[in-house]
Amino acid sequence: MQTYARSHTGDGRERAIAESTATGTGEPGAPGEDEFRVDLERIRFSPYFSRLSAVTQVIPQAGSGTTVHNRLTHSLKVSAVARSIAVGFRDAPDVVRATIADLGGCDPVVVQAAAAAHDLGHPPFGHLGEQVLDRVARTKLGLPDGFEGNAQTFRILTALDSCDATPRGLNLTKAVRAAVLKYPWTRNEWRSLPPQPAELLPRGVGADSASGAIKFSAYSIDALEMADVRSAFPAIDRHQQTVECSVMDIADDIAYSVHDLDDFYRAGVLQYTSVSAELNGWLAAQSVLGALDALKLQAGVALRRPGYALEAAWRHTWAKDSWIADSERFRQSVERVTNDLVEGLLTIPYDGGLEADRAVSAFTRRWIDRLKGSIRVERNPNVRSGHVRLSSHAWHDVVVLKFVHTRFVLDRSDLAVYQRGQARVLETLADGFHLWLNDPDDAPRAPRRLLDSIEAATAEYRVLRANGPEFFTAVGLGTSDNDLARLGRSRAVVDYIASFTDAQAISVAALVSGTSDNLWESGRSL
């Protein structure tokens, strides 16, 4: 039985610009799934989607072999997991299917499309690039919104990419656009709301809402479109994801938790000795570690004493998510990960042979199946959860798996050195283009795509001035034409840099800093 229960004339199928056909082939389209299938294919054929094959997922592919995931292979796997979850709802109990239908439905193709699109906005160099570009956008370019990968995804789909129907955006259905809104708010709207403890705020807002949300899915210039999109889902609360978005978000968590461990194992950066010492050390001394005061615990973390970092991670988890965090289930998850990852997979050093390949494939399959089989649907979820979530046991599993990522991969000093260099690349790009565009004599020679983007972004700020002038007042910005032109230039620079692949970012940074000796070859990236 289908679970999406949408009429053929509405309920998320509306596009900003009506199109005469549903298939894009010139023939009348069949109602139902075909309309969403158009969206999926538009995303897959987008140059922004192709670009993801050359953008870092977690660790750089250079020097790690061809087996390491990039943003494209990650997105494809998220799409597969998400579709599997959505299709599984067809066999769910009647009460679950009724809840999903009441909340707006869950179409497997909408879920696929959202999963395919969810990382389009990620800049070069993975999450590091997102952090650096956000800092540069706020401190050097004067953009109160800064940069956020999810907001950039929505911007690509609705403004930066193009299709036959419109030169601005892909003209996707409201359901698909809503399904990419993992954090359905702007950064700045939280500044005007009363402060609350972090545990009472939606996941992604952060501990200091007065400074604006850390994670958000739309810039202020795209806020009106976000509101229009979400109007198609009246049963969804203001700061909640749609059901289809929740499925995509869960699938992203599953793929990140499991497939990235696959990468780390194959790349040889996940070692038995260190992981075993930490997890088994915590299991052996849980009560002792739990009795430590915060200062002694942090001292132990700094000295890399076994078990201390995991205890700190547990306390952080409890402080944020006491609505679901449970000490006994956390221990059970540590035991599961220890048994299957540490005493299982990591006992077989990866050498590229068949035994190691079979071991990692079996590990991945077991955990993907376990997590996919642990899905729950709730009509009234906790503010830090969604309408679709993992069971408590599986939720704790993901917390432990992510801890392994962070502690034994992301915190490595060799990766940190490499990332410092990548940060300098992005800073060089921002400085170079910002100075160029503010040189009245030489700005007209800037790349055509960048100049077109400036014109379009400035026009968007004019619309915001007319329809949402309170934004400028709230962040202390002027609204003169010169002010808007400056904002348009800055937003265009961010859009431009975020559209590069890792290799393009490096080559163009060398050009703008005057250190490249491949003028014509590197210049093609512009």
C-alpha cells in the first residue's frame, strides 16, 4: 500500500512556475510519481550534482586510494538508504501509515530527490570548508547570514541552478524543496526569539540562539521561498522537518556513521590498538570515570587517557539530549561497537585482499540493515527529534559510531595540518575576489559568471528590502543602493567559491595569488 496519499492536483506537487508537461519530454505526464521523478532527474543532471564527485566527504581522496567516498558517492548511498526506508513504510502498521498521511505523506521518489540534493551546497574540502567559508563570509565579507551548506543547497535548487522553465532555479515541486529543509529556519530569526537552554532548542540551533542558529536551511534572501514551500505542509510544526525530510536526514546519519567507517578502515587510519584502548577502557572503568569532576575529566582527555574522551562524549550527549539519552543503552551500544568493530573488523588489517574486502562489506551491510530496521514514526516528536527517528538503541549506536569518527579520524594532527592548508586556500580565494570586485578599474574584467551572480544577488537583496526590511534593522545593516550592492557582491563571491571542486579551489587560489604557472589551463576553472 502506498503511504504518500497525495492528490494529483496539489499537496506538494505545485511548482513556482507552472509547466505544461510533467515529464519534460514534450508528452503529457502521468500524475503521481512522474512529477517527482522529473525533480529527481533535474537534480541528477545538474552540474552542481556532478561536481560532488570531486568534493571531499570526510577525508581527502588524494593518497587514500579510489575506495574513499566523495560527496557524490555519499549522496548516492544516502539516496538508496532513504528510498529503502520510505518504501518500507508501505508495509508499516495502519496507524503508522495514517500518521504519515496526516503529516503530508512520504513519497519514495521525493525522498530520493532530497537525498540526492542534500549535499549540493557543500563547498570544497568537506565540513572544514563549510566552517572556514562561514567565518570568512561573516568577518571579511560582512554577510550576517555567513555560509551554511544546507542553506546553500536550498539556494542552488531555487536560485543558482537553472532549467528550461526558468533561468533561476530548477522549478522543483514544493514537496522536494521542503524535503531538503533539514533546519527549516534562517540564521537570524533566532536572534529575535527568547533565549532558551540548548536542550529545549531544535537540533542545529546551538547553545547560543541569541547569536543566531549554527545550522539553518535558508539565507534571509531565500526566506520567503522557504515559507511558501512549507505552506504546503500545514500539519508540520514551525521548526519541524517534513516526514520526507526526516527520512532523508536519518538516511544521511546512517550513511555517515557506517560508510565513512568503511573509508577509514580501508585508508588505514582506524587502528585496533587505539580504538580498543578507548572503548574497552571506558567499559572497564565506567563507574570511576562517571564520578570524576569536569576538570579532572578534561585533563584526562587532554592526556589521551583511555576511556576519558568517551566519558566526556557521553556527558555531552546527556546534556543535550536527555529526552532519549540513557546510560545503560549507551553502554550496550559501546559493547556492540566494541564487539563488531574493534574485536571484529579491526582485527583484520586492511591489505586490499579478498578477506579484508569481505569483512568490511559484511560489517557495512550488517549495520546498515540494523539501523534501517530501527525506524520509528512519531506524530508529536520531541523538539530535538523529527517525525521519523531511530529507536533508542540505534540512536545510541550512531552516537558511539560518530564518536569513533571524531576521536580517531577528525582529531588526528596529520589531518589537521592538511586542513590548515585547505583553510588558507579558501581565505585566499575570498580575499582575492573581494579585493578584485572592489577595484572599480579592474572589476569589469572579473569572470562573467561571477558578474552575473552579483547582478542577480543584488536584485534579491532589493526584493528583501521591499518585503522584509526588518532583516536589515535586526542585523544593523543599511538599506541604501550602495549597501545592497555590497551585499550582492559578497553573496556572489560566496556562491562562486562554494561552487568549486577541491581541485578548482586550489588552482584558482594559485591564480589569484599570483603563484600559478598554468594560466590558461587553470583559468578554465573561472
